[in-house]
Amino acid sequence: MSATGELKAMTPPDVVARKGGQPLVCLTAYTTPMARLVDRHCDIVLVGDSVGMVLHGLPSTLGVTLDMMIMHGQSVRRGVGRALMVVDMPFGSYEEGPEQAFRNAARLMAETGCGAVKIEGGEGMAATIRFLAARGIPVMGHVGLTPQAVNTFGGYKVQGRGDDAERILRDAAAVAEAGAFAVVLEKVPEALARRITANLAVPTIGIGASSSCDGQILVVDDMLGMFTPFQPKFVKRYAQLGEQAETAIAAYARDVRERRFPSTEHVFGDAPKSIKGGEAA
């Protein structure tokens, strides 16, 4: 809290300071109204490239563009006051090299007002993360299942089982060593997530990982039951707003077809007559 009594906006150093402490609460948001709701309760609000699937009906995150992320980032910025706002770097906006990544990350930060960007990838992205961090761009890492590489993985499969655990360990260590202030661990075995969390000096944020992580993140539409084409095992539904919305829409449709809506309370009568000499004319 600031000297004036106002809540201080969360920063990447504040996130790092939470390592091993009170778990970090993180959710996605893509619009101003949702950002206002989650900002009241979350430490980190992620403008995720999952927006492509959740709001735009895309089959994966691969079709999301930098312009889309900027548009949704600007919308979320209008609703966030205290949480750290992080924006995903979309597929194709950083893989070419550190210079490309810097240009696009700088544009994201300048045009959205976000406090950090998120980049998927492990050892192969370490040089890029180091380049950005050295130039004043805070980076959140993301290892394990990285949705932008879903075609390489052959689907949304658990990563790091058996001998593959060493690859994920190396990825997480490389990202943290390169300067990432936090690392998302997605869809990795629980024991591996605990091991990585114990090994890293920066916070881990789990999604399909472990309660031992330093924080947790979910797609807000998943946990509210608004995005329902499929439900990953790691999602807990805290509400069924999709079902409630469909019930309400069906009731509205029936009322319209049966001429029960609008009723007299929802329509307007004639304009009142003018008043002259204290009496109606």
C-alpha cells in the first residue's frame, strides 16, 4: 500500500519477492469488464493468447496476431489497477531472434501499458529472454506444455514424464538463469513441478502442475464454465455461467415468441402534455 493509502500496483520485483511465500493468484482476462473483476482478487492478470480460442473461435493459439494482443491488452489495461498485467507474445512475434522479439515486445508494452510480457520456450529462448531483460523488458517464462508448439508435441499432451523430465528441468533453469522473473509450468507431472519449484530462485506459476508451485493460473472462462468445448483435467469449475447464460437466453427467446416480452413495464407511453397555469393543457 502506498503512503496515500492506495493499493500499490504489483510489479515484477514484487512477484519475485513472493517466492516461497503467499501463493500468487493469477487469471487471464481479455476485456475491460472481466479485467475489473479479476483485478480485485488477483496478483497477476494475463492477457493470454488463449483469447484466440476463447473469444475468436480459433482452433489453437497459432492464428493470434500481435495486433490482436495489443487490442485486447488495451482493453484489459482499462480495467486493471493493482495487479501486474502481463501480455503474451503471440506465435511468430519473437522466434526469429532477439531483435525481432525486442521490437515486438517494446511495441506491446508501449501500446498496452503492460508491466511484462510472456514468452513460451526453454533453452532455445534463453538468449532472447536475456536480451529483453537486459533492455528493460520484464519477461515471464513458460515451459512444459507450450501451446504454440502444439503441432510439435502432437497435441496437448503432458510433458516431462520419465526421461523427458530432464528436458523440462533444463528448460526451467535456463529461462530463470536468463532473467525471467517467473516461470509458468504447464501440464507437467506433479513431482516434477515440485522439484522445479524447489530448484528455482524465482516463482513458479502452475497450470496443471502442483499446489507446491508459488502461484496458480487458469483461463478465467474455463474456471467460470463459460468456455465449454472441452475441459482439461487441471481445470476446476467454480461456476457454470455458460449453462446459466443458455438458460437465460432460452427464456428470453420463449418470451419474445409468445409476446410476453416486452411487457408494459418495458415500454413507453405517450409524452406528457405540457403544463400551463398549474393544469394540464
